[in-house]
Amino acid sequence: MSQPWQQPQQPQQPQQPGGYPQQQGGYGYPQQPHPGGQQQPQYGGGFPPPAPAPAPQGNAGLALLAGVAAALVGGLLYAFLLSALADTDGQQPEITQFAYAGVALGALVGFVVAKLGGRNQGLWIVGAVFALIAIFLGELYGYALVANDFASNAVERMGGDGSQVPSANDLFFDQFGDLFDAWKEDADALTYIFLALSPIAAYGAAHKLSNR
């Protein structure tokens, strides 16, 4: 006997794990990424991420105060260095100058100003002026120390009391005009070159530190 005819069944779609059939995304729903497709950009619309906030510029007032302090300390150290290296036992005092001392003084002032003031070129210029004033006053005060030491040695060689000779502070504060005239007569081209190196070193140190 022939068997009754049965209607063929439609093939079923493969089901996803969990027993739920895969559904196609409708209108308004994001499409599933295709295997091997390109990754979508992280920022929509092609716009780049926002730029980071600018770095702080530092404290100008604190930088100026620290620059003055550094110039004062550096100028005094420079003056005592000139006095320590001078020969005051002969008929005329001999002063030895070192360009590195002026460069070191200027670099110190420039470093302090740039460290506290940030990338402010106006402060760099002020720091260079501080360095020039410091090296100039250090020269004069060092000259006063040498003059006092030389005069004291000369008086003692003649049997007098060297303590009666005007001190370096008296020469610097009370007789500044005479001290400057005497220093100017002894200064040569090399002296002015050493003076110019200090502000150049100050500005260069500030620029290098701020652009690191």
C-alpha cells in the first residue's frame, strides 16, 4: 500500500546560543559590526579630541623677589672671590678676574627667575638686568675689599695701625663716587666683556630651562 503524502517542512534558520533566533536590526538600531570590517572612529563627526589646558605661567612676583635675592647673593660671592684672588702685598694690587664667575652669577639669576616665573620673556629680560647690576656692584664691592686690604697692609708695613684704614663698607657706601672713578680708571676692555657675559648667561639659562 502506498503511504499518505506529507507536505515538506520549511527549513529552519540556525538559532543562536540560548535558544533565541537571531533578529535583524530594525530602523533606528545600530547595525552589528561585520567581521573583518574597519573600526569606527572613536570621536563622531571626525572632530579631534579637545586640546589640553595650557601650563601655568608661574608666579611673577615670587620670581622677581627670588631673582633679587639671587643677584644679591651672587654679587657678594663674586666680590669676595675677587678679594680672595687679589694680590695686595706688592706695590700695587693685582686683581685676577674670571669670566666663569660672571657666567655662573648670570646663570644663577636666570635659573631662579625661569624656575619660578615660567615661560615669561619679560621676566627673562628683568633677570638679565638683575644679573648685570649684580656683577657691576660685585665688581665695585670687590674693588673696595681689595683697596681696604691693600691700604691696611701698606700702613702696617710702615708701622701704623691698619685698623684705622676705612673699611670696605665705608668705601662702598660713603665714598662710592671716588670708588667708581678709581675702578673705571683700572678697568679695561676685558672687564666690560666680563660684565656683558653675566646678563647673556642669565637670559640663556632662563630660555634653556623654560624650553626643556
